Amino acid sequence: MTSTIGPAELEARLRLHSLPELGPARLRRLIAAFGDAASALSAPASAWRALGLPMTCSDARRSPATRERAAAALAWLEAPGQHLLMWDDPGYPALLAELADAPPLLFVIGDPGLLERPQLALVGSRRASRPGLDNARAFSRSLAGGGFVITSGLALGIDGAAHQGALEVGGKTVAVLGTGLERIYPARHAGLALEIRERGGALVSELPLDCPPQAANFPRRNRIISGLSLGVLVIEASPSSGSLITARLATEQGREVYALPGSIHHPGARGCHQLIREGAILVESVEHILDSLRGWQRVAPVADEPRHSTPDEHPLVELLHAAPATSEALAETSGWPLPEVLAALTELELEGRVVCEGGRWLARAGES
């Protein structure tokens, strides 16, 4: 899928987009000044200087390398499942379009329609603890099962666990990259990126397709993660973590920010505690997130878990004692809606009473 604009304008936009010093604001300034990218591309250097644009941009726009990168992008778009969304396309995600610095172009591998569905971002430390990774997967499973698209940054640690949690329950997930889509980073997540695509998810980047990892591009990536989402859940982060950048961008964008608390002795909890002090919603269960988003009717609400007189009487634990089962099988056997089952399993997993292995849920030893 490409834009409905003509081929000459599309090629011109791709050439301008490939210029390293021409960010979103400058590109928009050019289009506004000249009416379209093709006119901007052919304008004299003096007109570019009058707009305060670097001469390096003006000089590079007609270079063979710039033409080659645009041609490579056009060829890339011919492959199935590879798309380009532009800020003036009807299919450009509405929430992201609200941002003053919304990306003019978005390259997408997979289903671009996911970017218009209700999303929640899950982010956190690249060096997360085992409990942190387990929490990320558990929350992601339940939220994805409740109808949310799970959005994160494909990084090691919490990001990867969030993507995997959504996939484990057949949910949808969006990975926003800080590199070009032909330079998957980190390389260790190349397999995860492929699985996201094959399972109906999406990989997204505003950067030229061959753009390598560069430190300055990851904060840019973070504004897209938060900008696409209704809210951002931070699970384990140090005070210097990039996840706090995402959370602060979310606040500036008018999105909800959620933070999972932890031990005061755990360094990975300090960033979350800082966010809570600054006004983030303290989250101990999925219900705390859902309660703040009840107005979004497109999302299937997760019902309150039925109350029982003692923990040992929980019907899902009793069913799992009979035999391990998938969440779908538990929903069929128990008669509960699947989102309700997923929410209950999340709570039980956080309590250490059940565990998911190979896509099937088991009661932990010692539960009766």
C-alpha cells in the first residue's frame, strides 16, 4: 500500500525524506513553502537558504545517492506486505497525527491497519529482572486478550517480553524501530521481528530503510511509541532509562502514564517510583489500567474477576489441576469470556499460582 499521490510526488518525497539533516519540521516547512515535494525539490538553492535550511541539504537533494535511495524505497514498496503511510493519507494513524512533530512518512511491514486500533505501549529496562520480564509478559497477555494492540520498541528486556506476551495469546503487536526496517536492531530480535510480521502484527519506522542504529534516533522512536498509544505502561526502569523519556513524551502528548511499583531496594524500580511521584498511575493489576480507559468502547472490557471465599477455591486453578490448558480452552470449559479468563490468569500469574509454558497454563506446584 502506498499513498494516492502521483509517482513524481512520491519519488520527490522519498528523496527529501532521505536527506539526513531534513527532519520532520523542516520537511513540513518545505512542503508548506512550495506546495508540494516536487516543487521543493526543484526550487533554487537560494529559496532553500531563505527558509533557513542547511546548504548540505540543498546540495544533497540532487545527488546520485539520494536518487538511488528513493529508487530503492520505491522498489521495496513493490513487495507484498510493505507499505508507506504519509501524513496526508486517510489511513495515517489519527492519534499520531495530533503530534506537532508527527512523522511525515512511516514505513510499515505487516498490517498498517493496526496503527488505527486502540494501542497500549509497554516499555522498560533492557536489563530487566526475571520478575520484570514475567510481569511484562503477563500484562501484555491480558491486555492483548482484552482487545488492545501492544506497542513497544523491539528492544531487549521488557520490550521483547511485551511483544512475546501478545503473540502468546494470539494478540496483535506493533514494534516501532529506531533503525530502518532493513536494519533490524537488535540483531538478536530478528526472529521476533519475523514472528510479529507472520502473526499479523506490524513493524514501523519513520527512518530511511537502510538507516543503521544511531543513538539520537531512539528518542525520536519513543515519541512514535507513545504517540500511537492511548497510554504507556512502564515496567522496571532506572531514573536514566529511555523508558522515562517515553513516559514524559506521553505526558506531553496527553496520554496516560502507568508505572508498576517494586521494591525500594531494586534499582530497576526507581524510575517507576519517580514516575509515580510525578503523577503516573500506580498499577498493581490490569484493572487499574482498564479503569482509566473505560470510555474506549472499541476495546472489549475485561470483566471483574468473580470473588471467592478463599484463594484455594479459584475455579481456573481447579481446572488447571485437572489438566494444563490454553487460555482459549479454559474460556470454553469455564464458560467465562476470554478477556475475563486472561485477566484472571494474569492476576494468578502475578500471585505465583499459575504459569504459562509453551502456550499452555499450569497450576504451580503447591496450589490446591
